[in-house]
Amino acid sequence: MTYCVGMMLNRGLVFMSDTRTNAGLDNISTFRKMSIWEEEGERCITLMSAGNLATTQAVVSELDERLKAPSERAPSLLAVPSMFQAARLVGETLRDVIDRQANSGQRADTAFNATLLLGGQIGDNPPRLFLIYPEGNFIEASEDTPFFQTGEIKYGRPILVRAYDPDMSFEEAMKLLLVSFDSTIKANLTVGMPVDYHCYTTDSLKTGVVGRVEGDAPYFQSISQGWGQALKDTLDSLAPFSFDD
Amino acid sequence: MTYCVGMMLNRGLVFMSDTRTNAGLDNISTFRKMSIWEEEGERCITLMSAGNLATTQAVVSELDERLKAPSERAPSLLAVPSMFQAARLVGETLRDVIDRQANSGQRADTAFNATLLLGGQIGDNPPRLFLIYPEGNFIEASEDTPFFQTGEIKYGRPILVRAYDPDMSFEEAMKLLLVSFDSTIKANLTVGMPVDYHCYTTDSLKTGVVGRVEGDAPYFQSISQGWGQALKDTLDSLAPFSFDD
């Protein structure tokens, strides 16, 4: 499993992904699930992946190879004129990879599927955020649904739904996301620290703040421990239930 | 889907279940998913069900019929000498019902499966709480895992894990459960109000406080709205993230 969140704010886009991959419960590893393509002053595109690691790595490698050997038939992520075209390119690449693996006569215990989050900005167009399905089609974030989650979405969703605010600063968004990731990691062994993040500033057209938060980082520890206590205090602060009503 | 929680406290057992059943998204109804059997001064047993409604209703009906026509081969819930025997009886009944439906030559789009939560107290023995699987086997709650959830467990789990305390009063437990149910109901359409509850007091050996909380009840509304705001405030109270660390 995996947990990734992409979020649209008024000031830009925030991406966060965990790093745990597992082939069974007795075989876990750490892999980066976030890739960034940039042409400074012109575009910055971030991709996060959930699903079969062989599939998602193949998609990223294929997208990378096209940069080196661009052809008219298959434009590269640094050549497409819009984020919509970028989503289409990534979606087609994903579908092709899955198709190739699933129909190669090979069998696997697990599915070859993967789901991708793609966000970024190209030229004068506003930033856009897409959720791309294994079938290659995709949906776009909007004011009504300003963030997407993939992988193990349920444990960390209630706090996102309730505390998301498009006016948030990147610092506030990072705090919110770390709380959401902490709830997920506490509940699902197949989601794990460290987490990677990228905060992209609208109209900067270059990679923003990129980093990794380790599980033993003092700030994450303070969030992880503080949130539990804060939740208890919050519950205490609500009016008591009465059986007499 | 369904959401049920059974919880062991030092002062007794708390049960809460939602009431929504659905056959597809365009066919939803309200059904009680909680049953109570009582022999005052001697035993009180509560059963909550998640899964195929035809299966769970058949299980309850069969358990009821045995009360009226007890036989040696199949003792009734009011005759078994311990909660362990009660769990075995209910588990066998569940397995038989599923087996009968699944192997009758009939086909269904959905599975006939169901999962049950059974808790209560018989005579001098302490209260016990069981989670019963479709296969008829079961696990028992303990100090390490003092509550069980069935159905849509993920959205409402983080707050339970963090705020559960075996010393809670029934009022506090009700508040905690309503917050957990509210988070679930906000996220999953197939879990819905009203919710039924039963608070059983240890060694009372009779039905405790039983009731139903409606979705438009003022207290539930205040919890539902207050919790969202309180969560935001709680998040604000945590130390801010800094990119400079």
C-alpha cells in the first residue's frame, strides 16, 4: 500500500508521499514515490505513484527516456503545451505499461495496476492537479474537491476534509498533512515513514521546497505525540452526552 | 456497509450500531442491527451484525426460535452456561445460515457473508466481548484490544485508538462513539443515522441503557459541527512546521 496526497492551495500545490513498498508483509523496502520534472521559468511537474512498484517505476523511466529521445509520436513531459496534455501523456504511458505487463503471458499474484497523482504548472496556465487511473483516464481537482489522496486514503481523510483551507500557508499545509500521514501510518503497516514533500509556489515555474521528513525527526515526533493528546483534550472540550435527553 | 463498535470498559460494555442497509446505492433502508437477549439477574447478551441482511436476520431469527423450542442438540442463548459457549452457538448458527444460502443452488451478486459482534455477561463470569467471523470462528477482546469494530472501520478508528480509556464513564464513551460514527457517516454513504446503543453495567445482569440517537438530535448535531471546528482549533494549537529545520 501507499499513501499520497496532492493538494491545491491558493498559493500553490503541495505534494506528500510515503516511501514504503511491500511485497507481502515480510518484505518491505523504502522507495521514493515522487518525481519532479522542471524547465525553469517554463514548467514544473510533479508525479506521485501508488500501486505496483514495477509498473510505476516503468512509467517514470519511460517518461524520462522520452526526454532524451523525443519523437513526434510521443512528446515528452517537457514538450507538452499544457497540464491537460501532460496528464494525457502520463495516462497513456501508464495504460501502455500495464497493458504490456498484463498481456505478456506472465502471471503475478498481485495486479499490475497503479494510480498516479500529477500536478504542476506550464507557462501562463494556472496550476492543475490530476488523479490518473490505471485505465489511463483521469479526473481533475476543483474548488469542490481541492485535494486527491491515493492508496490508503481512509484513516487520514477525516482531518483533511475538516481542516483543509485553500488560504493555508505551506507551513500549515505541511502540519495538516503530517497529522493525516501520522494517523494513516499508525493504522496501516504498509504505509511508512519517511515522507517526501514538494511545495510548489504558483507562477514560480520552478521546483519549490523539496524535502523528506524522517520518522524520528523531532517535529514529526512532536506532532505524532501531540496530536493524540490534543485529540483527547478536544474530545473533553465537547459537551458531555446525557442519557436523559 | 455498516458500522458497529463494541467496547469493553471497566464499568461495563458499550455497543453502538448504525441502521443503514443498502442493496446498491439506489436502494437504502433503515434496519436495527442490534439484538439483546436477557434473563434478568442471570444473563444479558447483545449481538450486532454487519454484512448481508438476509443472513444476519436469519441468524437472529434462528437464535430466537431456539428459545421457543429448545432441544438438547442446539441449546439456546438463554441456556448456554458461558459467554464462550454463547459465541460458539452464534458462530455455528452463522456458519450454518451462510452455508445453507451459499450452497442452495441460488446465486447472488453479493456474498452471503456477515460478521457479528457479541458481548455480554452470564452469572458470575466477567463480561466478555467477541468478534465472530463468517466461518463461525471468533476472537475475544482483551486489555490490549479492548474494542472491536465491524463494517466500515477505517474512518472512525484513529479517534477510538487515541481517546479510548478503560476508565471512561458511559457518557464519555457515548461521546467518543458518536464522534467516531460521525466521521464515518460523513465519509461513507452506506453508513447512516440513526444509531442504536446499549450500555451494559458489569454485574447488573440485565439490559442497561438502550436508546437511539437520531441524525437531527440536537446533541448529535452539536457534536457533528463542534468536532470539525474543534479539530481545526486543535491543529492550530500544535507547533507550526518550519522548512528551516
